[in-house]
Amino acid sequence: YKFFFQASNPGQFENDSDVLWQRGHVPETIVYHGRVGINTDAPDEALVVCGNAKVMGRVMHPSDSRAKQNIQEVDTNEQLRRITQMRLVEYDYKPEFASVMGIKDT
């Protein structure tokens, strides 16, 4: 994964303790190759935010219709046949995961 963050002063991350932060290829950006944690010192994904996040713009996801083209209707009978072959499960979150994520109803 590569995450690009825009910074008003990309040079601010150039001291010895921040050697993993680098200037990005796009002007006024920085890049970090690894995991980033906000309000956590043990991120287990590329970016972990423990708390609220405010986005002043759009969040794009591969499932977003704005990222697709050639969208066509499908044969519903074939899709229903495929659904009947799916494995459906119920589960409980592991207590250690639920407590870290703030999930009360596991």
C-alpha cells in the first residue's frame, strides 16, 4: 500500500526520527511506506484511526460506481443460483478485537 498525504510543509518530516517519511512524486506531498496509526501505537493495517475522522471531500472505494465503466444488467436467474451456493455464517468478535475497536455488542 502507498498512502499520500498533502502537507503544507513536506520538509517538516526530514529529521532523523522521521526517516521513513519521504517527499512524494507529486508536489507538496509526503509518503510513508509502512503502517500508520492515529491514536494507536500498534496499527495492524496500512492506516488505523482510533477515533473520529473528518473527510472534507470524497472517499473513493473500488466498489464506488464513479470508478467503474461498462456497467450492465445481469441474468438474475444465474445470480440467484450463485447465491444459493454461498456459505452463510454467524460469528462473534473475539473479545480482544472488540475491546480495541470499541465494539460493545460482540
